Amino acid sequence: MYTFMLFVFYLSTECIVQSQSEIYSLNYIYTALSKPVELPGIHEFTAMGLMNNRQIDYYDSVDKKKIPKQDWMREKLPADYWEKGTQSRKSKEQWFKVNVNILMERMRHNNTGVRILQWKHGCEVDKQPDGTLKFIKGTDQYSYDGDDFLAFDDVTMQWVAPVDQALPTKRKWDGVQILNQYTKGYLEKECVDWLSKFMEYGEKHFSSADSPPIINVFANKAKTAGNVHLTCMATGFYPKDVIIHFKKNGVQLTEDDGVLSTGARPNNDDTYQIRISVQIPEADKQTYECFVNHITLKEQIVVKWDGTCRDFSQSTVPIIAIIIIGGSVAIGIIILLFLWKKGKICAGNTGAPPPTGIQASLIGNGNGATNLILTTPPMTTDGASSTSSDSGQGSNERLEREAMLTNEAIGE
């Protein structure tokens, strides 16, 4: 179990680059499974809101209630916001259930397999010196079993299909231009409006939540005889962006030198941690230093390796794993995807190798034609306007429009 948890450490090998701008983001992530799995904290359907990568609300298929995850959300937003948001999330749960079932039918999978459908949408802005918000980009994308399926280009107002097999879905959705116009409007205007409100509501929280990193440099024996893993760990910092690197005798080491990075990962207290490591000879007596810079620091921190090597016991592994995954449902989904990719969660026995990636998103109908899997996207985005945003209520008019399109969209 711990092995799979610790896999999270190596999902990314890129260092995070610190931005001097005040960047804010608001994103919503929905994850649906084709059937329940016996893993703690992993539900058949989950939805969550993230502001600056911090969870602000949550919904799952067990409790079926949209709840605040930040005190300022609970204090600032009225009861009917959460009631309307709950109804919107329930509608989306049904949309995902329908489409996961369609996926199973079209791909001729039996009920022993688990498939994963995800949707992420949101916006990112740059706060200007005068307090206004400059739109940077919007995101509206779907993935299937961890692979890209479709993504919306808000410049061209068209859906982008990463592979040819997704083109039928793209053509169907692009054929409903009013929905594409709505999507663009949500990403560039409505999402930004909600983000602006949340920034105002949580201003004190975000301005007082900045936390500097705590740095530790250590080494432990590598599997290769005579080598050690030299690691620099920065933890407890917020915001997420950080610069971290090793220097050997004053010269910066890079990926070409074998440096690996975990990327910034969440702790269970809304702060982040990151590790970089490099394998070196144990007898190497050169000077190794770790340099860390963060927006909370007046100057970068430099920590020199003392040349000693620790012999970590197995008992430390669970502790590290708990720190990494504490409070993070998103990482639970990553673990689930990892298990699925490794065959620990079976993909179903169809008598042939299961389709992979986006090719698994569409399947022929038996007569050589390719049917559309997904119905029209669930553009009710939980908001408080007539067209709604992922922050409160759903639009009945929009749901009815989806329902009218469903049979046509799936080729039935």
C-alpha cells in the first residue's frame, strides 16, 4: 500500500518556477468511476472546487451534499448557495453516471472493470497593481482513464481532439455553437466574477496564510552499491510556487545530472512540500548545497549537506506517505489511476486486450461506424445566475437542452 502512495513522489520531474505576479485560479474537478472500489476516500463520484489549489468545497456520491472546506466560504455564503450547489452536483453526478454506462456499453466491457471519467474547468487571472483582474486562460477539458479526451479552445470557440478517434465527438459538440459560446462566456467572465468574489471573501485568509519553507538536506543509501540519494526537502510553504535546486561546488545541477523532483505536493494543513534528489557516490567529498527561494523569503535559503548518510528504517515510510497524501482526495484519484494502469484494478475481460487512452473513448457500433460516447457536456456549472457557474445552482433550461440532445449525441 505504501509503495503506491509513495508513487506520488515521482509523478513529476519538473521543478516549479516561481512567479512574481499575483496569480489566482479557480478550478472545479469532477471524477466518476464506472463502479465503486474498495479504497478509503475514493467514491463513485466526487466533485471539488479549488482556489489557488486549495480545496474550497466538496461533494461525493455517499453524502450527496456540497459542503464548504474553508471557514470563509461557510461564513460568507448563504444556505441557499449550498442547497442550489448540492442540486447542481447531483445533476452532474447523474450526467456522469449516464456517460460512464454508455462508455461501458459501447466498449463491450462487463461489470468487473473500472473506468474513470474526469472533467476539469476553471479560470486563471493575474491581479493587477490597481486591483483589477486580467484574464490569463480558461480550462475546460475531459479525460478518460487518465488520458486526454477533449479540451475547449476559448480563443477559437472550438473543441480540440488530441487524436483522430475523438473527432466525431468534437464535431458533434462544435455543432452546437450556442453551447460553445456559453462555455467561452463562463470561462472568461462568469468564472472570473466568482473568483473575484472568492478573493474578496477570503482576502484575510489568503493574505495571512503565506508561510515560508522549512528546509532539510539529507542522504540515504541507494540501491546501487557505493551510492547515496542526496535529497533536499522544503515543506510547510504557501503559496505553492517555489524555486529549488542543488549546486555542486557552486555549479547548478540539472535533470541532465540526474536531478529528480516531486513537484509541489499538498500537505494536510493547506501548505506544500517539494523534494529534489540526485544520486551521488557516497565517497564524494565535494560541496553540495540546496538553494530554495520563495515569495515569503527576503533572500534565498542555502543549506549545505553535512556529508553524513542516514539509514532510514522501514517505519519511516508510512509517516512520509501520510504527510504526502493527508487530506488530498485528488492524490487518492492519482493512486487509483496508478493501480488501474498497473492492472491492480482490472479493466474487464472482453475477450480482447482493453482499449487504451483516447482510443478507448470511442468505439464502433458494429457496422464500421464510430459512435459518440459522451452526451453534450454538463455546462450547468453550479452558479447563482440563470445560466449558472460552478458555485451554486444549475440551470433547468440547460439540463433540458442536454436531455434533448442526449439520444442524438450517443447515436441512439
